[in-house]
Amino acid sequence: MICNQCGFQLKEPAKFCPRCGSPVILPQNAPNTPPQNISMPPFPETPPRKEKKQAAIGFAVLSLVLAAILILQNLGIVGLVAGSSGSRSGALEGKGYASAEEAVEAYVEALKRGDVPAILSTFAIETYIDNYDTEAGLSRIGAWIPAALSDSAYQLIGSDYERQLMLYSRQASISHGLYRQLLTYSAFLSDMIDSFDLGGPITFEDEEDIEEFLRIYRKSPFGNMLAEMEIEEFVDPKDLNEAYGSEANLKNMREQGKIFGCEEYKSVAARVSLNGESWLLTMDCARYNGRWYNLTPSGTLSVLLDANFYQYGLLPYSAVEW
């Protein structure tokens, strides 16, 4: 007989295919064969010594491996899922913070160290995906927009496979935003923070132009500036843009909060020092189960301030649209 699903040659009689597990379907015209009485030798009460010894060795090796893994996990050397020390066991996100400002402070500290897992752990990852209201999001947009899939959380099937993809997609979206920020400021930033223009591309006439660009790029101070970033003060978003406190914007944020499935949703602004100059850092934050998480640096306040998509919530204070 041959399995109807995978074509595996079966040993008769068989109810399930040993390769794919599919039930074996007998042809309709196959005669009904009465079951045969097959005499089986009596099962020995005591297994042979050799098999017993091999089984004992196998269990001993398995026990040693499990013990070693547990020891390494307790020492923080091995983890089931990669993440920062601030993350819950097996989680991509951390435990959350008592306030939105604390979440932003944790983000800045991780950014200064260049610790990407720690940066990501300050954001809502599992919490964001598991609380996102797909129906509310589609209802508000009124359309299915494939171009927005990478930054949204459409949970249509609800399978474990889809959830895993969304979790890592969200991590990738945040990482990609930070990478765009690094590339942008490393390419455009020189000695003066107002000397860059994000409006157009940098073009090259010949190989010498490319070599000069790479020389300037690789000597960019932006990386060192991030390592020395300090929060000077938190600023009321309404002081930066009056539209933030308008009823229209507050209503918009309430509706957005319902889609995110959070208890509270707001923007946080911090004046930070970079290379002796004042910059503005923006972050949208959300509260879930009494704990605050970062959502995105390029959020509501960033849009109101006309920040460029590539700045990812970090712009020179002198460039802020008051």
C-alpha cells in the first residue's frame, strides 16, 4: 500500500502513515480482510542487561545536559529567548515602568550604551501585539492598506505562527527606525547641528565623491554624541506645539489608544544634550496594566513638530517648529 498523502510505501496492515501521520484510506473496492491472530512472543519481565545499561546512560546524559542548562540560565549565560537583563524570562519586552518618563529614561540609558536588546526591552512588544484591537484599527482607517502592515499589528488569523511573526516584525520596525536615524545623522551631520538638509539625496559625480562621503561619514560624531546623551529636563508637549493640547488631537489620541488596547496613551518630550547642544527627544508611550512602555519615538508629537521620518524622534532643538 501507498500513503494517499505523501506516497510512502506502507507495511500492511497500517492505520496511520509513519511518515506524515495521515490516516490510511483503503480503496473502496478492497475486500474486507478479517483480522488475523498473530501470536507474539511473551514480553520479557526483565529487559536485557545491555538495554538497561544503555537506557541508564541515556538518562544520565540527559540529566547532566538539563542541569547544565539550568545552571547557565541562572548565571545569565544562556537564555531561552534572546533579550536584555531587564526582560521577563522568555519575553522580548521588559517589565514596564512606573511612569512614561521612566520608560524614556531607560530608553536613553540603553541608547547611550548602544545596547540594542536593552533598547528594545523598553518598548511594548508582546503587550502591544496581544492588546492591539485589529477590528478597531480597520474600522478607523476604513481600508486594508498593505503598505502599512510593517508598522501595524493586524492580527487576522490569530495563530501562534502569525503572533511570532508580528513580535519579531515589531522588533525589526523599531530597530529599522533607529538604523535610519543613525544613517541619516551620520551622513548629514557635521560640526554645526544646523548644517544638514534632510530634504534631498546626496549625489556622487565620481569615485572621489564617494570616497569623500565615506571619509566624512566614518568620522561622524553622531555615535559619540549618543554615547554622551543626557536628559536635561522633560518638557510639556503643549509648550512645544499648541495643537497637542487641542480637543481634536486629544480625541484622536483617545481613539488611537483604543486601537492599541492600552489604559492611557500620551507623548513625552525631553530636552537632551548632545555634544554640548540641546536636542529634543520625542516618544509616544502607553500604559498597560498599570505599567508604562515606550511605543514609538516617531509618534503624535513628532508629527505635530514636522519632524522628518528619518529623524525617528530626535531633532535639534533649534529646528523645533514652535
